[in-house]
Amino acid sequence: MDCCGHEGPGSGDARFEIKKVADGVHVAVAAPAYKVNSNTALIESDGGVIVVDTHSKPSAARVIIERLRDLTPKPVRYVVNTHFHWDHWHGNEAYPAAYPDAEIVTNQITREAMVTKGLERIQDHVRQGPGEIARLKTDLAAARAPEQRAKLEADLRLAEAYLAEVRALRPALPTIVFERTMRLYRRDREIQLLHLGRAHTEGDVFVYLPKEKVVVTGDAVIGWTPFMGDGYPEDWVATLDRLAQLDFTHIILGHGDVAGREWLRTFRSYIHDMVEAVRQEVAAGATLEEVKQRVPAKLAAVYEKPFSAYADYRPWRTGVLGNIERTYAMVS
């Protein structure tokens, strides 16, 4: 297992631990970062490599390309985007630059979301960047504790580097799309790309390796409290139930370490119980603020601990409030 950073060994906010999941199947597990990076699945076959998700910026993707060359001399043939969020596709452009024959694949829904929402959000990042940098400079000027100053200085460097990078971004949109299912048959491996329904986004793509019993979920399943800002909480559970019908033992999550089926059950139960709790409160006439007070109290005993593996980075009590707001808006 190795780590690598894009600002030198052991530094920067693009740090990954490479783990073997099955023969020819690895995952680059992203460490918590100031600008979040997704995990990347690396699937080797006789014809080349399939990469799943490309992080929040091209420099992070180039870390994976460099590390991949240590794993195999084979070229990247396909890059799969699981959904349209920035931290899973903004590194796309690095792959055709390094491997001119590489094709970028997703489903039609996700490509359309990249065009209608994703490109606009890139410009949002450009517009918001100077304000973010100004706030960090203000906080740094007021900070006195050495530890706090060191963190703010590091965050400021990363914010400035990200703004420069996003301003220069040349978004690489998918070149191949599918509707419900796409299968790649190689001599030694079958790779299924599946759209099982709405969950984290309208077009979530799952990558399934039936022989190896591995599934890649994007952010439909992650290692901390899910983000639901573009999600469909009422549909999410049914989509995960369809996922559970597949025969697999290992889950490569969108964020967080490799998991098994037990985590899928926990993750699914949290979404189900949160949605049902919000529904009950809405039916009783509760306001949003009342729901945000009551539902976390109902859920905490069961879910706060399992969803706190990354508590310093993504606190459960912060995440659940965002989930409640999205669910309340959709059921009320």
C-alpha cells in the first residue's frame, strides 16, 4: 500500500492510498482534503485499464496516472464518471492528454447534467474563489495560535492553487454514453456499467465486476454521511435495494475505505430511517426547524457512531441536517 501527493511525497491535498481489492483491481482511496477528492477504481484487463472517477482537478488525476504507470504498462482505455459532481470528473482532461485513445464513458443522464449543471458550477467555483481566499486571509491575520495559523496558511495555499487550476480547466465531457446498461467483455474480465435508479443524483452509474464480486458505487454509497443536495432521498433506498440484489463482497465507495455488504445495510438503513422520520414529522405539521431538532435526536443512538469514522472531516450532525433539509423540501 502506498501514498502519493501531488505537491511532493506525503504533501498536498491529493493524497491516495493504493489498495488491491482483487486480481487486477485496485482502488486509490483519497485522504480527506481541503478540496475533496473522490476515490478512483483502477480495473486492469487484457486490453488496457478502466479508471472510475477522476477527482476534483486535473493535478489530482495526474497523481493517479503517475502511480498507475508503476502498477501496469497498459494504457487507460476507458474513464468512467459515476455522476456529474465536480470532485468526480474535473480531472477528466488529464486522461486523454496522457492516453490519446482513452474514451470517457457515463450514461446519458449524467452527461446532460454535466452540460446543464456541471459546466455552470465550474464558473461558480471561479467566481467564488477570490472571496474564499479573502476570508482565509482575514482569518489568518486574526489567528494567534501557531497550530491554527499553520492550518490556515496551508488552506490558503491550497485555495489559491485550486483557483488557478479551475480557471485553466478544459472540461473533458464523456465521449460514449449509455442508457440503462453497458457491458465491456474482455478475455479475462466482464465489466458492467449500470444505472439502477435515482439516488445521490438522477444518473448514478455503478460499475460491477461479477466474477470478482466487486462493485464501484460512486457517491450512492460512501463512508460518511451522504450529501443529498442533488439527491433523491425517497428513491435512494429502492436503488440500493436493487444494488443489493447483485452478487458482490467488496464495495469501492465514492469516498472512504473499501467496505462490505454490512456497510451497505447500515447506509441504506440510515437513509430509510431518516426519510421516514422526516415524513412523520411533516405529517404531524412540524416546521423545518422543529424537524432539524427532533430527527437527529431520534437517529443519533443508532447512526452517529457508525457515521463518525471521518468525524473531524465530515461530522454526522452537520451532514444529517443537510439531509433533513433536502428530504423536508421533497416530502412537504
